[in-house]
Amino acid sequence: MAMAKLVLVLAFFFIQSLTTSLTLPLQATATKSFVSPIQKDRSTLQYIITAYLQTPLRQAKLLVDLGASFTWVNCDDKYFHSTTYKHIPCDYPLADLLGQPACLVNCVDPPGPNCANNSCLLSPVNPIKPIDFTRSDPIATALLDYLALPELINGSSQVGPLEKIRNFIFSCGHTSYLKGLARGVVGLAGFGRSNISIPVQITPHFFAICLSGSKSQPGVAFFGSKGPYYFSPGIDLSSSLTYTPLIVNPVGKDSGPDNKIASPEYYIELTSVKVNNKVVQFNQSLLAITSENGFGGTTISTVAPYTKLESSIYKAVTRAFLKAAASSTYNLTKTTTKPVKPFGVCYPASDIKITKMGPVVPTIDLVLHNKDVVWKIFGSNSMVRIVKKGGVDVWCLAFVDGGARTTVRDSTWIGSPSVVIGGHQLEDNMLQFDLESKKLGFSSSILSKGTTCSNFKFSTKKI
Ligand SMILES: *[C@@H]1O[C@H](CO)[C@@H](O)[C@H](O)[C@H]1NC(C)=O
Ligand SMILES: *[C@@H]1O[C@H](CO)[C@@H](O)[C@H](O)[C@H]1NC(C)=O
Ligand SMILES: *[C@@H]1O[C@H](CO)[C@@H](O)[C@H](O)[C@H]1NC(C)=O
Ligand SMILES: *[C@@H]1O[C@H](CO)[C@@H](O)[C@H](O)[C@H]1NC(C)=O
Ligand SMILES: *[C@@H]1O[C@H](CO)[C@@H](O)[C@H](O)[C@H]1NC(C)=O
């Protein structure tokens, strides 16, 4: 039944560029900045942002994905009832922004958010559980509708009321696309490198995220603000940032053999890893991006709960960590019982000393484009506490083996990154994406500044 509407879909329908200049509907808001809470979901470890969509405005909890080029929302009846949505006609100049969208030429079902003639399609991606388009309705149209977020006001010191943004572009998914996503989530927020990501559509040049590790207190996303970013007690984290270039992988997962499409993920130039100030030896060429097939390099991901290292890097780093932890400074011996999956190295909690920077363990340094630009990882970000039935109480090194050099899912030739910096390592770190100057500002752990990502004060008013 769901397929009935699929009468004619032209894949890779090439849009004739009209001479009309592209007018993005968003200039009106370009000087404003916005803010929104990001909550970690207890059971899935996913990071969920709260936004508002539709008319009347309706709360939408969306999975934060730094590697997704656009946003999608469940448009099935139970959730979507907007009176203001619009389709994007396939020959409309705005379609250019979508790349090379397929076109739904003729839809025979009753008109609705997911059914209109001559309308652009966008194919949603679920990074947690890939969508099986042979069993789910494959038609997902691109829509324009209102998006609303709280405005950041009064010199970034306060959260104001919800402010509507017109003509926000997103794709209209289905309930079946939500598999694997946290309870209550109705879609995905695309923060990736693209001209239709959430941050680019709202306020083109800057966004920043500060993920909270707390399961009850949210962290925060800032849109359009270069700072200040105030966290109690009155600390402006924009002054604690160190910068490294954001680089582009020219061969992303959507590439074809004759049609290379840059990756929507943000890559940074990791040049070496140090454990306790000593460089870890491994094959350095894994850290470079191979321009023919996109293999290698280092990305930042909010959908990987823990940093993933290519197997040989993982082995070298864990070996160096075990050795440094065993030295007299730390005097740590790993648990003799099996480590807790997916981790390889754990220590009895009773052996570990805790300071404000978390467990006292060897520091792990990510040395970036220049030897003096270092992302420092202390115990609070390198270790995770696991308490389980049967008396298991351990701290484990929160890095996982990403497998040997592999291809990305669904491709035989496109390579995956060698290092994916994951959520646990991003928590209580301020990250600013400067899309204008193509650089990433990072703070390393803000615990050293006496604050946390959950210390951003959302107003007590309901937002
Ligand atoms: C938007 O991005 C797509 C895909 O990367 C690209 O093909 C298109 O040319 C871009 N449009 C504009 C106006 O930049
Ligand atoms: C699409 O066009 C066909 C032919 O004109 C028409 O029968 C159909 O109802 C239209 N579909 C929608 C959703 O308007
Ligand atoms: C703006 O912030 C300042 C300093 O925090 C405060 O004194 C003032 O009352 C605020 N203004 C408004 C309109 O809330
Ligand atoms: C290092 O890795 C690259 C890419 O996988 C491979 O081509 C090369 O042979 C490796 N070098 C060594 C010394 O293992
Ligand atoms: C190191 O730890 C072991 C057991 O955990 C203990 O017996 C030993 O005294 C410790 N050594 C130092 C130098 O603290």
C-alpha cells in the first residue's frame, strides 16, 4: 500500500539552474543567535536536541548527528500535523541547494506532507540502524516549514523566548526510519558539512556544542554565536578555545566511482597520539586521508558513544596506556577478570584515585596540525565507570577497537576514517565550529576551568 504513491521517481534528476538568483529565506534571522539544550539519553547514550517545528509549534526531539547533511522528521500521521508545510518543486531554484535530488513526479495517494506531484525528495539516513528501504516506504519528500528555537539575548547572557525561522528545509521521514533511536525521538538533526545543515540554515557561520555527560542535566548547542558562551559561575568559554583547521574528505560515503561527493563529516588533522607525553608508535599514514577513496583521517562524531580507533592504532594506544598506568606514578594493574565489553582495559574502581579531572590515569594527548596544538584527554574523558551485578565495579579505558582498515557500510571501495572521536571524549569540552574560517575551536576539558557543560543556565521559564 505504501508503495502505491510511487508512480514515477526520477533518480538523480538534474535540475536546470534557473537564472533567478537563489534567495535563501533566512536573512532575516542571520544576525540573531539561538540556543538549545542537548540531553544524553540514558539507555542509548545518544545526544538529543530539543527543537520546535510545524504550525502550531510542536516539540521535536532529534538525534544530534555531526555527520549528517540534513535534518529529517517523522511525517507519519501520529506526529505530523502542520498547516504551514510546503514542498519544493523539482524545478525551483532552491532545489539546487539539495544537490541532485530525486523528483517525485506523480503521486497518486491523497496529497499530504509525503505526497505531492513534482516535488524534491531527500533520502534520510539513520546512523544507528540503517533504514531498510526494501521494507520501509522509500518516499521521503523535502519540506519547508517553521523551525523555532530559543533566542540567545542580552549579549548572550540570557535565553529568550522561542523565535521562529521561516522555510527551514528538512526531509519527511517515516516511523519505520526511527529504529534504534532513543525513546521519544522523532528524527535527526543534521549538523554536518552541508549547505542545508541545521546550523547553516539558521545562522550560517558559527555553531558550538558542549555535551554534558550528566544523564539528568543537559548540555547546550549555540547557533550563530561566536561567543561569549557563559557557564556558571560566570565563565566565558569562548576565551578558552584553541583552533585547528576543519578539513574536507573529498570522497564521502555518498560518492560514486565517477562522482566524488565530499564527506559531510568534519575532519581534523590528527598527527600523533601521546600517552603520558610519549608519542605512541603506529603507522602514521593511517592518519592521512587517501584522496582516491577517502580512507583514513580523523572525524568527530556525536553518534559514536566512544572514540573508535583503527585496530593497529587501538592496540598501540592501549599498550602504551597499560604500560604508563603500571608505572610507579599510577601503580595500576588491569583487572584479571574479563574486561567489560566493548572495552579492552579496565581497572578495579577501588584502585583508582579521583580528582576534579576524573580518575587519575595517564593523560592522552591528541596532537593536531601543529605540535603545540594539543587536545588533552584527562581521566574524566578517557575512563568510564562500569558498575554491574555480581560485584563488578571498574573503570575502563573508554576507547574501542574500530576494526582493521575497512570500507564504510554499503560500499566496496569508499574508506572509513581511522579515528572517530566519540561522545564520551567530547563531554564537558566546548567545541566551536567556525564554518567561515573553516576551523574548530576546542577547549579540552572544561572541568579544569571549574565548570561543566550542564552549567549553562537555561531560563527557568519553560522553553
Ligand atoms: C549545495 O550542496 C550540494 C551538495 O554538496 C551541491 O551540489 C550544491 O551545488 C550546493 N548548492 C549551493 C547553492 O551551494
Ligand atoms: C498528481 O497529478 C495527477 C495527474 O494530474 C493527479 O491525478 C494526482 O491527483 C496528483 N497528485 C497529487 C498528490 O496532487
Ligand atoms: C541583561 O543582562 C544584565 C547583566 O546580566 C542584567 O543586569 C539585565 O537586567 C539584563 N537585561 C534584561 C532585559 O534582562
Ligand atoms: C601503513 O599503512 C598504509 C595504509 O594502510 C599501508 O599502505 C602501508 O603499507 C603501511 N605501512 C607499514 C610500514 O605498515
Ligand atoms: C602498588 O600496588 C600494589 C598492589 O596494588 C601494592 O602492593 C604496592 O605496594 C604498590 N606500590 C607502590 C609503590 O605504591
